[in-house]
Amino acid sequence: MSVPTRRDAASIREEWLRVALSTEPADRPEAEAAIAGLYRLNGLPPPGFHWVSSPPEFPPGALTRLFDARRRSMTRDLRAGLAVTWKRREQVLRLVRWPLAGSRLPFRLVVYDHDPEWRDVHDVSWLAEFDCLPWVPGVEGIDLWERAARAGGWWVPYRDVCVVVDRPRVVHTQPGPADGQVVVHREDGPAVVYRDGSGAYAWRGTAVPPWVIERPAADRIAAEPEPEIRLAAIQHMGWPEYLDQTAARLIGAAPDPGNDAELRLYDTRDHRVLVVVNGTVERDGTRRRYGLVVPDDSADPVEAAAWTYGITAPLYKQLVRRT
Amino acid sequence: MITLDALSARTGRTFDDHLDRSLTIPVLDGIQAQGDLLVMPAVLLGASDWRPVPPEGLVLLDGVHPHVLVADPGTCRWTDGPDGPAFAATAPVYLLHPEHGATGFAPGHYVTHRQREWRETDWSPVFD
């Protein structure tokens, strides 16, 4: 058995990323054949298929727990039967599984009220992981899960019918925080547009309501109960604008050693925030101010700025140029 | 001393068109930050896996935009540092970024740190 190299692992990760981000219409006959195979493994006759262009409100009564339990026992058997070293397993996790699992891909924007865990079956990271590892004889089903994922469509099984959501028509992303990660993100519209024209909004991988992208405003933020959504809306507005409109408390200000601007540290509802000024002039002739969330115990603007670069304040004070 | 225009011609890398292309990039030997990337002089202990910076440049940090280190052939080597790539230059080298322009480094040893932000209970890297 040959052991794939780093490049193989990276190319397998990229291939599954393409699957997860694909905007091609689903291959319906292939998806239906694979899903019918999974019904058979669960002791069920092939279902009828109901294709939809965007995620509907799924009615209760789905068999997701049954299908997911079988999937989990399959992955347990696959892991138990793998004849590879721990080093190789760790390499596949690091290069393939974790970057994909840490990515925020379009499937995460679909809401399954009846069974929130069902979303994880449409994560490609576990499929990509097994794609890098040798085949385990005697474990049925992984090929069917893989075919269903490649054919496209997010599906929810019911006893007589399987509801399948076709792939979206448009997906906007940006690189994620760690190597190899990709997150759904769009600043001026829905990050994902389905084939019926409806959309889903996302900010740096977080699903957000439309107002966060279309009309973020301090009063909407004040009324929003979810901290993640508040933060996304503030980041989209820009911390300086948000701070100008709210009664945030200025903890301290100090000259930035790296350029001729000021560092300002604020206390806000959820966060301590450091506002810094870019050294480089923007298109419109101004210099961009931006805010960075710093640890809650930050008390000094220069210490907070030093923390953002992972160095001490005395070192940061020696900064000679910041652009 | 070299201008942004000359760096662009030499490397084929482009900068946002509103940046002043006649700006001379200072070559400094202290700590410098380029947006979300900090570069500081350092004594590197124990690093043995030194590789030359390739002719097309080396991406020190990739995000929304890359920070690319460019050097004349044979003047700069790099290795893995404590918190990101580290490099050793024997002639001035430049770090290029489409939005931030260029940062010049005098000969010396440098380590890089990526800027970070607090996120609930831990830190996460800054998107730039």
C-alpha cells in the first residue's frame, strides 16, 4: 500500500473543497441512486425524491437519527479497521480533516430545526479524511455517502420520500483564519444564492440575518440577543463608526510608536476594543481606522497593541514603521 | 533606495493604484508592522532548515491579500520561526502588499508574528 504524500493530501482537500463549494446543478440520477443505497442499508425500500431549489422548512418526522446512527457506527468501524500508523492518521487530520472541518462552507447555512446535528452529515471533512486513508474491507456504506456528496444536494430522509435541496447557484467565500480554511462571506449581499433566487447571508463564516449585511446599525445591534451576530454587524459597520454612535467608554489613548496616529482603547458592551490607524493612506485620502478585540483585562492601549502582535509593550514601543 | 514603482517593475507585483508609486521605501533594521504582520529582528536559535527565498518571492502570510517577501538571488534565506516564517537577509529585502505598499528590511535576521484578536476565550488571527 502506498502512502500518499503531503501533496496528495492537499489535493484531496482541495478536491473536496470544490465539491463543497460547487455551484453546478446536482447530478440527480446519481444522487438518487446513492441515497436509495443508503435507504437499503437502513432496511428501507427506495424512497420517492422531492427536489427543491432552496432549503425549505423541513416537516417533522425525518429519519435523520436513524441514518446518522448508522453513519456513526460505519465511521467507528472504518476507524477501527484502518491499518495505518498514528503518524499517518495525525497527518491526514492536520492537512485534510481539520482545515475542512474548521472551514465554514455553504452547508452550514441550512437550518434543520428538527435535528440540528443532521447538518454534520453534509460536512465533507469526514469524507475527505477517509478518502486519504486505505479502504477497509467489510464496512458498507462509505462509497454511497461519498457518491451522494459528490453528486450534490443536501438531503433529508423521510420514510417514503427524500427531500433534496439542489446546490446553490452562487457562493461567495474568503480565506478562513487558519491555513487551508475557507469561509462563506459577502459584504454586499447574500453569500449564498439558491437556484430559486433566494439567498442566505454570512459574515466571515457566521450565518447572519440580512440586516447585518444590508443595513447594520447601532440600534439593531443593541437589540440583537446573539453575541456572534452583534459582533458580525459591528465588524461590518466598522468598530470606529460603531463606537462613534454608542456610549462606549474610552479607557485610554496613547501615541502609536509605529506611526503618527493614536491608539485608543475602549470598553464596550461585550468587548475591550483597540482602535488603531493604518499607516497607509486609503483611496479617498483618509487613513483607515480599524478596531481589534483584545483581552478583557487590557488596561493600556500600547500593551493592547503589543498583545495583538504577540509581543511585549517595551518591544512594541521600539516599532519603527507600521503601514 | 528604491521606490514602489521600481519594486513593482522588478517583481511584477501590483499595488492598489491610489498608493504613491514614487514613494521611496525606507530600509530599516528595527521592528516594523505591515497591516496584520509584524516583523522583528531576532537571533534565531537552532534553526537549521534554511531555504533560499525563490525568485518569484515568498508568501510570508496569505489571507485576503498576501504579504510577499522579495530578495535579489542569493541574498535571503528563510526558515520556520517560532510564530511564522523567519528570514535572514544579507542585502536589503522588501515585503510587498497590495494595500500596504512595501516595507524594506536592512540586512539581518528577522522573525514574523501574525496579528491576532481576542475571541471569547482565546485569540484568533486577524483577517486582512
